[in-house]
Amino acid sequence: MTSRSRSRLSSLWFMMKKHKALYLLMLPGILYYVIFKYVPMYGVIIAFQNFSIGRGITGSKFVGLKHFVEFFVNTPDAWKLIRNTVLLNVYDLLFRFPAPILLALLFHEIRGRRFKRFVQSVSYMPHFLSTVVIAGIMVTFLSQQTGIVNHLLGWFGIEPILFLGLPEWFRTIYISSEIWQTVGWGTILYLAAIAGVDPTLYEAAKIDGANRFQQTRHVTLVGMYPVMIVLFVLTLGHFMETGFQKIILLYNPMTYETADVLNTFVYRRGILSADFSFATAVGLFQAAIGFILVVSANRVVKKFSDTSLW
């Protein structure tokens, strides 16, 4: 070991001793990622095997890229699954990602403190409901016979609509429920960023004659920009991983045309059909796309701004 390496290790050890309380606070999170994220990566090997539970990972036959070829070439619905996954995530970025930003800006403009706290509390509440409950609410509200939405449509002379049985409605329902469930909780980081904006910047903007909209555009949004960039890059990391649990609860064979995504396909093929190697190959493909998107997005934002993940 060189003297430079020893000095780095001693410096690191000194910092860990100096800030040991902070490192202890980090320890549960580090252990979580090591145990549940990094250690299971060993199982990725079965994507290149004809995995057999009896033989185990070390004893199963190696088949190379067979399962990847089978998915992309011999699976009729492969491109439909990819298309549905991509479209849902594109709509998620277009509609759900900006929603907390806009809501945080609206909260910032509210002057009544009590009213502001009340509205914020109401907007947070759906976050604490489980996905099963959210899906149950959607099914109840959108029921063709008893749903409140169809009752309201009936007042305007519109015939009841089978929302959860029509493929063209699924993406709208899914994205709308995601916005309702997450928009309030998503404002927390943005409100923290707004709170960190120097008040003198607003005073300077007022002196320059800026109105409220111009102050929001040139001061508030600029203060939120670093948080927006980081969350956008992190969101891209899950671009190929849509909300599996909610889709499973809301979709049915009638809506497979637009609702069936890679995660639901992996569930049916891997868990229900016990084809573990094939399902792992598809899951590895999703992870690889997410990794490429995160690295690429981070390089782009690092090139054009001072904010990045690393």
C-alpha cells in the first residue's frame, strides 16, 4: 500500500471517528441496501441459465442469451409490453412529475397560515393509504352500476361507461390515481427548497419591479431547480418499472392491450408459471435500461448545470 493510500485511509478513519454519530444513523440504510439490493444481485446469474430449484444456481445449465432471444424474438407481445411500459412512464413524467412542483408553488403563494396547513394536510392524506385501498376506491368510484362518476355522468344524460373494462381509459385512470396519491407528499422536498431561498432575493426582485408571477419564475423556481434535477434523474432510474401493485389490482384481460406491462408479465411468467430464468432475464433488461437512463441523464444535467447525482 502506497503512502498516499495510507493517508487516505487514515483521513477516512479520522472522519468516521469524528462524525461517528452520523455514520451510525446511516448504518440502517446502508445495511438495507446491502442486504436487499446488492446481495440479491448474485441471483441475476439465473437469467443466463435454465434454472432448476433442485440443482440450484451453481448446478443449473448455462444457456447464455437464450432467454433474451426468446423474449425479443419469440414472444408475440414483447413489443406491446415495452410500448405500454414506456407510454405509462412517459405520461407519468409529463403529468405526475410536474404536479408536486405546481402544488408547492401554489402552497407558497397562500398567505393564510391556518388555511395553508389545512390544505397541505388534506393533500398529504392519500399518501398514507395503501395501494390496495387506493385501487379499491378507484374501483368503487368507477363502477358502471354504482360508481359516483357514472352517477354524475347520468345527470348530464351520458350513458354509464365501463371505465375499468375499456383499454383506452386505463392509462388515464392509472396516472390520475398516481397524481392524487403522491402529489401532496411530493411537495415536501420542493417546499423545503423554497424555504431555503434567500428572502432578500424577493426584496431585490420587488425593487426591480417584478410582479408575483415574475418573482415565482425568476426566484422561486430557480431555488427549486437543484431538487427538480435530482428527482428527475432518480425518476428516470425507475423509467421501466411502473407501479406493479396498482396495475395488478386495476387491470383485467379486457384491458391487457394498454395495461399489460413488463412487471405484470414478469409476475405471470416468473411467479405463476415458475419460469424463473425467463422472468429474471426480462427483469434484468428493465434494470439495464434504468441504469443507462440514470447515467445518461446525470451526464447531460452535469454538462449543462452545476447539479447532479455524482
